[in-house]
Amino acid sequence: MKRNLELLRGILLEVEKSDGRSPLNGKQLAEITEADERTVNYHLKLLVEAGWIEALGEPHYASRTADSVPDLVLVSSLTNDGHNFVEAVGEPSRWKKFLAWAGDKVAGASLSTLAQLAMRFATGG
């Protein structure tokens, strides 16, 4: 499965909007982001692994598949790193400017590299 930066950003924005009292899951986020639930769960797993969102417990796997997509991830909140990324490029106009500024650097970049680029962009780097 390919990583979708637009979806990652969309998930982070939705988690930021939530009140934190009720955990979000892939099904809810799929409805909001208009992506399929399996793809959202894969991206939630990536965000948990990167330390950008807090999950309640471990992602649940009904069975392990070749691409290891969990069937349930409960998300409680953004981490500090998640907040930093949203603050740097959360606004649609800043996101477009960031993608133009970063160019080919974002293609295939790890989430930690993406975060570093976003922080450089936010600070005028």
C-alpha cells in the first residue's frame, strides 16, 4: 500500500479537531476523509509508529496480512510532534506552499524527514 501525504495530513487535522474524550477509529476517519477504512487504518498505523498520534492500546489485527494492516486503531490525540506538523502546514494554503517549496524532497521521504522539512519551511528555512 502506498503512503498518501494528503490522507496523513487529513487524519492529523481531524484528530486535532476531536475533543480527545472519545477515541476516533478508522471507520469514522474513513467517512470524514472519504478514504476506505483499510487505507485509513494503514495510515493510522504509520502515524502511531512515527509518534505523531496517540493510540489507545496497540493496533488490533484480526489476522496478519503481507502488508500488516490493522483492522482497528483507536486514536486519542495528537502528540507534540503531531501538533508541530499541523501547526507548520495544517492550513490549506501553507500545505500547498510547503509542497511547492519541498518539491521532490517529499516523494518517498520518511515521516521524520517530512516533519523536519515542515519545520524548516515554517521557520523560513
